[in-house]
Amino acid sequence: MTRVGRLSATPAHATAVRRWRAVTAAGGACATVLAVGALAVLGGCGVPVEGTARPLPVEAVSGYVSGSPNPTDPVRDALARLWFLSQGMLVETRRAVNGPQDVGDLLGLLDAGPTQTEQAAGLRTATVGPLSNTPLVSAPSSTPSAEPSATLGTPTLPAASQPAVATVPIVVLQDGFGELPATEQVRVLGQVVLTLTDAGAVAVSFVDPRGQSLAVPSPEGRLVDRAATAADYESLVGRSTR
């Protein structure tokens, strides 16, 4: 067996090492000279030289950040699914809104009616009195206490954990609602129930202005004596618009 001993440097190898060291030393000297020269140039031009890096102030870079929103512009980060009427049928449309909408917000959008573009497409709202031009539906002015209710089925959650729309929200039918023809009453109810169930409600409970629970009519002419669901008014659904 041949034993591998310690390698010894040849004269040619020693010469190559000396040359590499000489080149490295020269390069380091050149780099040092260049660095010192650059600092001298910067200092001579009036640019302050610091020994350590530090972050730039925000105002120094804020003008160069592209796509930054204007703080005065409203941020529309959600879509509300609203139901309006077209030729007597319920039609869905979607509206960009500022964040999650609660019951009062959604009813306000129904009361405000379709946009000009939606009106041009033949949409209208039935939730405003035709003669009085006042809202026929509204959210309760006070929140029920956190106690079990036969109408709601579950206690009201603490404010911090409440969703934007409750599982079974309460909607007030104003006195003018009773003056509408039966067919128009059903359309009002359909608008409200489909809009709120699309926003997360399971059903909608209706009360009069004094807080008394109401049985409401369905498209088939029967009275719904419980919280109304989307299935109660699905026969009124027509085509959707976007």
C-alpha cells in the first residue's frame, strides 16, 4: 500500500503564491485609495458623510411611493347586494360601499333607491311611500336587551362581537306600509328580506312602530306569522343585473 505523505511545495507553486499575494495586496491598496477618494469627493461637494447607516425619514420617501391612496378619498372595500324592482319582479344589483353595512345602512340604501344608471335600466324601489315620499321601513331605534327572546330565538350578542347584520334582525314597518295595496306590500317585504338575508341574516322579523310583532303577507296570499325567510319571497325573483 502506498502511504500518502505530506505534500511539499514545488518552486513553481511557491512563485505562484507570492504573485497572488502581491496582486491581492495591490488590489486592497487600490480599493482603499478609491474609497478614500470617494469620501473626499462627497465631502468636497457638501454632502455630509456619516459613519453608520440610518433610516430615511418618512417625508423623504413618501413622494416616491406609487399607488398610495389619498386619505380624503372614501375607501370602498365591500359590495352590498341590494334588491330592487323591475316590472314587478325583484332584481338583484350590487353596490360598492364603505365596509360592512348594518341593517340601518342597508335599509337606507333601499330607501335611497336605484342610481341613475339603475333607473335607466328600469329599476325602482317600493320601500318609500309613493305619496309621502318617506321610508316605509326602518331599523329599530333601540337595541333589544341581551335576553332570550321568543321572536329572535337567541340572545343579543355583546356589541363587540355582533356581526354587521344579526341572524334574525328586526325591521319596523311604518304606518304608511298598511296603506299600500297588497301586491306592493309584498314587494316591499321581498326587497327587505332578500337584501338582509344576502347580507348574512337567516330570517327577518317585522314589527310595527310600537314594537308589536306582525304577521306579513307572502306572494301566495298567505300570512307569514314567523320571521320571514328568502324562500317566502323567492317567487318574486327575476333576472339579476350587475
